[in-house]
Amino acid sequence: MIIAVDGPAASGKGTIAKALARHYALPHLDTGLLYRAVGMAVLEAGGDPASPEDALEAARQLASALDDPGLKSEAAGRAASLVSAHPAVRAVLLDRQKHFAGQPGGAVLDGRDIGTVIAPHADAKLFVTASAETRAARRHAELVGMGLDVHLDAVLHDIRARDERDSARSAAPLRMADDAVALDTTDLTIEQSVAAAIAIVAGRGRHAAND
Ligand code: DC
């Protein structure tokens, strides 16, 4: 079974995807980490994430380690959002993601274009949303928990800018697939969000089996 989980920054899609992977004993890929790794590599090389040439070179040379905690930083997120707008960067990362999705037994992938581009035939597709204010508050709490001194307003501003960039770009913009099920987590706890996601996948799974 392939499960596609898409949605905007800090919507809870990563947490939900991880929980679904555990529940169904499937491998999980957080595809945002690929773009974050490319973005960080550009920054570390002193390049400009907005430059297609700098971003493409970093994508081509991408080392596979995706467990660097630095990839979770706001700087990496911002750089990721910039490099991910370049079609050539997306093309370089496409095969790796499609290969992960196509492994025997299936997989859970989360990102922006899983249901639309990477795995259009996924058995279940979720589009996880939450209000910008709620997402900013969650991300702010997370950053403060990491000991960072950040202001809620700045986080909200960043989230809105990222939404705009991820949705407005021409290459694989953030868009809900026609056959995805929307899950708004604004008023849900993590446990409630996960339970709702499992219920959606279970429902879709039955539907797919009966097709
Ligand atoms: O999910 P995230 O915050 O880790 O993603 C970081 C950036 O990477 C996001 O702003 C847009 C980009 N991204 C993408 O374009 N396509 C994906 N499948 C995943 C992430």
C-alpha cells in the first residue's frame, strides 16, 4: 500500500506520516528532507538557493544522509523552499522518490507533491491542513523547545511566505490531488489527528480493495 501525505509547512503531515508508517509497518520518507539537504548544501557552499545553477549542482551531488538535525532548522526550511522551486532540482530528486514509493509492500511519503506527481496512483492520499496561526504556534513552540529565541510573529510571517512560494511556483506547486481526502488538524490534538488519518486510510483501503 502506498500512502501519500501532502500539506503545507507545519500542518502536522510529518507526524501523521510517521504514525501511519508505524501503524501499517511501512517504510517512511519525509521528502522535505531531500529539499532541505539540497538547500543546506547550497548555503554551506556559500551559494544562493534562489540560483538555479547553485541549487542544481547541490542536488546532483546530494549525499544521502538525511538525519542531520540541522536540516530541521528554519534556515534549512527557507533554503529548501527556494531550491524546490527550480524544475531541474525537482527532476534530479524525482527518481529517488518514485523508487522509494515503488518498493515492494509499499511506503508512506510526505511532502507537497506526493499525491500529484510522485505517487499519483497511491492507494490513499491525505492532504493535511491547519490555519496559518495554528501552524505558526506549533512551530514556535517547537523552536522554543529547542532553546531558540524566536518571535511568534516572525514564525507566522515565515510560514505565510513559505505557503505563498510553495503554492505559487510553476513546478509541482502545493496542490491537493483531486482524489485526496482533506484533514484539517487546526482543532485536533496529535492523537486525534493520527486517529483521523488512520480512519481515512482504512476507509480508502477498503474502497480500493472493492474497486
Ligand atoms: O515539509 P518541509 O517543511 O520539510 O519542506 C521544506 C520545503 O521543501 C518546502 O517549503 C517545499 C519543499 N518541498 C517540496 O517542494 N516538495 C516536497 N515533496 C517536499 C518539500
